[in-house]
Amino acid sequence: MSIPVSKIIKTYIYYDNSSDYANRQTKRKRRIDMEESIDAKVSDLTPNHNRVNLKVKVVRIGETKEIPSRYGPSKKVTEAVVGDETGVITMSLWEDQIDGIHEGDVLAVNNGYISLVQGHMRLNVGKYGSKEVIDEDIGDVNEGLDMSEKEYEYNEYRRKRNYGGRGGYGRNRY
């Protein structure tokens, strides 16, 4: 039976009759289930964090800049300094994400992620995350610890992709 390679890649189905097939599928499912959003504080963030939930206060909002795009019109980005009682971090707000946000607002960031911009950490919402202004007081913000101040080596914290397997489009080579 001939199976197109595109079907194998899209569905992650391997037609394998070996006895450890069920074990591999169970491990894969467990790994996916464990990747849930975590609640974090600003001082806990590292360049490898993704899927984080934070409650932060907007300390400062920067100027809006236009970034040229290779594909279509230029995009608008604004950087805001946000933080909690443990520290502050710079947050990138793209296009209309800045609407309705003012200094002093408390934001609930759900499913956010950390990226490196010229070696410095940035908090992002992205297309799979959300942010909303909430009526909650989180107290004073610790501006003494700026998580975006430290410069990281990009290669050290680059996300490594694991496509699983050893190549060969699902064939075992034992």
C-alpha cells in the first residue's frame, strides 16, 4: 500500500506493525497533554518560556513605530513596559493590540510567550494568546529588576525543533 508522504507528515500516523508502536503513541499523547499554560511571575520568565499566563500592570507605553514588511503593508508595533511585584519586562504590542491600554491598567495575559529581540526578552501575546484589561489591583511594581535588560545569546536559548524519528519517512531501520 502506497501512502503519500504529505499524509504521513500532516497526521503523524506511522503504519508500523512493531510492538512498541502503541508505547510511542502513548508517550506522544502524554507530551502533548503536558504542554499547558502555566501561571508565572515576571521574575520567573526565561527565553524558553511559552504558554504563560501573567497578571501585570502597565508601567510605561512607548512610541508607536512602523515596521516595513516583506509581504504587504508595514506593521505598527508599540513596546510597553509591564510588570508585577517581582520585576518588569518589555511587552511588544502589534497593530490593534494597543487599543484600550493605558498606563496603570492591569492586564491578564493568557497563553503569552517570550521571544528574543536583539538578544533581549520580549513578552508577546501572539495569535494564539489573549490579553484583557482587568479590574484587579496587583500592588506596587518592582522596577528594580528589568528582565529585558539582560542580553542573552540567541543560540543558547533557541528553540530546538524535534520532528521525531530518525528520518526515512516512518520506516524502521533496525
